[in-house]
Amino acid sequence: MKFMRAIYILILSILSSCSSEKNTTVLVSNIGETQGTYFQIKYLSHNGTNLGIEIDSVLNLIDNSLSTYIPNSVISKINFRQDIIVDSLFSVVFKCAKTVYEQTQGALDCSIAPLTNAWGFGFESKEDLDSNKVNMMLKNIGFNKVKLKNDSIYLPKNMMLEFNALAQGFTVDLIAEMFNNKKISNYLIEIGGEIKAKGLNADKEIWKVGVDKPLEKINEYDRFQFILNLKDKSIATSGNYRKFFIENGVKYSHTIDPFTGFPSRNSLLSVSVVHDDCMLADAYATAFMVMGKYKTKQFLENHPEIEAYIIYSENNGAFKTFISSNLKRRIVNH
């Protein structure tokens, strides 16, 4: 569901330390690469304790469970029909995916892996596709066909799984949980544009996050669609404007519609979702890109706990926006 570095963290003043009465709270920053993207994590740490090793441990746990690019990961062994007992991380993500699959009536479908691969957006090479081949592949799509009972999973023949629509958000949540357990109460965690913020930044202000305009190239002088305050919440953004390919003059986005088997084609350009849990924000953002503008707006009306900022195009190519009422109060620059 992702475009590289879709959201960037804004910190008005990046300081090496935050003053307290005893000058013991220090702003620590960890940056690096994971899951085919980048991460940037900032936190106010007692005496400047660096938790980089602990962060790397969480990233490794995720890779060993959910990465389809690692042959010995749990999900890879499942996809290639090896007998395996699933771990707790897989179970948590599976159950969340199942919940959102049912809520969105299949718009989020984590059995879409064969089609994602076939279109060249997965872990295998792109295939030559036509309507007949896509329709044949659709017979093996449907997350409702996959069953998890205790620590055992049933995956029908010719089906494969991927959790790319949830993995980065889930990773953010796990690192946040690790911080909470270590009594770190002020932090901002960003992985591939999925963010969770808690407490205040080094200037003792609410963390500010900017979301890019839905353009193929970044304009450094006018890049942000909006900037919002983010405190004790998560935000995830999905869009079709940077990860795509063009073939025979047709532009194909990376969001695959599980109902048609083809890259999603609707007026949505970008969806940003604010939620308590980053994994859910991540999952809903992907589902909404499939659902389109009208179904997404109806869904939001029935789920006031979800906040969303939608960017879509009119027939004349003009950009339009829809902002849920509960999100408007967070926006500081629009």
C-alpha cells in the first residue's frame, strides 16, 4: 500500500537535548532502512539512553515473521506450503486483517499476493496479463477462505498471503509498545510514512506531521498538502501517485482491486487515516483506496473513531478534498 517516504516528520527545532531541571532528558534519533523503506524514530530519553539495539530487535522480529522477501520467514514458509506453527506476531496481524476484511466487505484482502506479484508490485517478477488470466487468478483470491485456528493455519491450494498493508503500521505499534514498557512517554515513530506520536517534542510542543501533496515529484518549496498536530495518535497514508508503472501508454497503480484483479481505478489520489492504532490506520488507508470516494465517506459516517483526509480528482483533473469533521481540529496548515 505504500509510496516511499509519503509522510515526513516536521520538527520545528531539532535539538540534541531537552532541558529539564536536571538536564537529564535528551532527544535521541534513530534512522535506517527496513521493509524496503526508511524509518526515523525520535524520543526523549533519560540521560540520552539509545534504544537502537532494541529497535533493531523489533524490526528483525517483524522480518522473520511477516516478510515475503525472506525465504525462512513464517509467512514465506506458509506460502510455500511448509508445515509451521505460526508465531504470535503473525496471529495478531492475521486477526486484524480478517477484521478489516469483514468490515470493508473485502476491500482489504491479504490473499491478494498472487495478483500483486503478477502485476509486478510483489516479491516475484511481473507477468504478461490479460482479462482471462486475471479472472483465472481471481478464483484463488479471498481472505475468507484462509483459516487460522490456535497456532495452525489452513491456506487453500494456489493461494498466497501478504501483509504489506499492515506490516509497517504494526511495526510502529510494536516499537511504541516497547517504548511504553521502558517508560518513554514522548516519541515520534515513522516507518515508510506510517507514524505514531505520543507526548511532546523537544520544544515541549505537540508533534507536527506534514502529508505530501499527491504529486509524482516532490516540490521542496511547496510539498505539503496539510500539516497537523499529532498527539497520542497514529496516521497512515496510502496513494497511487508515486508507485506505478506505465505500459502501452496506460498508467497502472500499485493498489490492486481484489474484486476486479486489476490495479484500482477510481478518483482517489491519496487517503490519510488517523487512528489510535497505526496498524489499523495502515489497513484502512489501503482499503479506502480500493473502495473509492463514496463508499469511503459512507464508511466513515458509520465509524466516527476513524479520522480521514481524502484527496481525489474531478473529471477536469482538479484536486478536491474531503476531511472528516473529527480530523479538522488537528490541522494547523491546509
